[in-house]
Amino acid sequence: MRHLAVWLSGLLTFEQAASVLEKVGQVALSDSTAWRQAQAAGAQALAVEATQRAAATALPEREQIMPGESVTETRMAAALDGGMIHIRQEGWKELKVGGVGEIELQPSRDPVTGDRLELAHTVRNTYVAHLGGPEIFGQLLWAEAHARGWSRAWASALLGDGAKWIWNLAKDHFYTSVQIVDWYHALLHLWCVANLLHGEGTPAAKHWLKTHETLLFEGQADRLADIILASAKSHRRLAAELRTQAHYFRENVRRMQYLEQRENDYPIGSGVAESGCKQFRTRFVGSGMRWSRTGAEHMLPIRAAIMSNRFDTFWKRLQLAH
């Protein structure tokens, strides 16, 4: 009963979980009892997570092959993103979400050209999430990647939106992996420049974007930065915003080699992390939902286990640790 109550609580609201147990399983359970069972399991899961984080980050030369290990043919990718959930007495707070998966080529429509191609995607994805700063989140993501065999993969990539903390995290934990700024986030920044220069959503803005999108895809972010800085000189009122956008492209030149990384069969979009954010929000953001910080933190590993299709393994691990 406890197993089912916690599983359902990770899928549905506590009221809905109790209702399903009563109607389908003929088990009378109040929503407050479902909440208590989930909170107890979540607290235990956080303790297990802390142990795993400590063990993974304590490994010497963490990206090196350990004695007795061999390189596999697997190629792996991890992606990071963030979403907002409401915490009582704190307001909206960022939930950092990471996804880890294996890279495979699949028939897809090229988001840039529209052509049908064999493009890289991450599959068999697993997820982690943390309500707080990047240090613990980085350890959590690395522990998951390590458990998935990251160090034995013959190639790996880390994708993010370009925020500085992401690349600091990469330096600490994923320092031999290819770094890629998510294509769609980079394109949003290019859209921002187009709208600043020509007005939001205007034909002129769309034309400017179309003209310069190819430069971005070809890996010429440094040239884009030069173009934007030149525009700043003739748009003094917008100069500060344009310089900020130019700096974004200049700082991430080596992470914006999209054509090269596409040819090397790496994914250039962080869809796995964006999907993860949406799935977490499905459980944590709803009409009238307000979480205590502790309550949300205890539910995160439960929801992550369900999203990763390994709740039963997660539950067995809790029983062994009990």
C-alpha cells in the first residue's frame, strides 16, 4: 500500500492519489496519509541521494577510466534547464532540472533547413532536479551521469542555455565533454536583437533574423557579435542591450559551432531538459498549488524516479537503505 501511495503521489495530487487507491484498489486512504507517506519516502530518498553525490564527487580523476573499466561505444549527452515553482513565503523559485541520456541518430526534420535527416537525439533519458543553487545540483547531475556510465562513454556533450553557472558546473564535473549552447536559446537571443533593431515581430525583424540565422548555424558567432556591436553605435538608445547580446555571442563562440557539432553527430538542442521541466511542472505547478520548501524537496526524487521509468528500482533502493 505504501509503495502504491508514494507512486501515485508522484503522478497525481495527493487527493487524486487517495481517490485512485480507494476506487481501484479498494484501499481507504486519506490525502493527508498519502502526503505523509510520500514525505517520509522523499526524505529517505534525499539521504540516499546525498550518499551517492558524496561517493561520485569523491572519485579521483572522475572523467578518467578507472582500473578494470573499458570504454564503451556509447555516446552520452546531458542537458540543463530551469523552471519556476511556487514556494510558500518565498514566491516563485527556480527548479534546476538535468537530463542524462544516450545519443542515437534518428530520422528527423532539420529545425534549420526543414530537410529530413538522420539527426542526433538523446534516448533512454533519466532526470534529476534540485531546488537551490548550482553546487549541489552539479553534484547531483554528475552522480546520475556517473551511474549511467558517463566515464566509460567514448564521447559526451553537455548542453545548456549559456548561463555562466552552467559552464562553471561543466568545469567542475564534465570537463572533457563537448560544451554546446542550446540552439533554440541562441536563436532566442538572435530574435531579441532583431526585435530591438526593427521592432517586435515586424517583417523587417523577421528578415534580419533569417539573414543572420545562417551565420549562427555555421558557427560564426564572433562575426554576429561584431555586427551587433556595429549596430549599437548607430542605435545609442539601445546600445546597452545590444552590447549585452553581443557579449553573449562572443563569450560562447566555441559552444556555438552548430554545423560542426551536427556533422559530429551531437545533438544541438536541449530538448531532454526542456521536456523534463515540463514534466516536473505537471506535478508541481497547478491551480492553487503552493509548496513548502521541504515538501517540494521531498517530492522531487519521487517525481524524478517516475519520469526516469525506474520507480520500482528506486523503491527497492529505499527499502535496502531503511
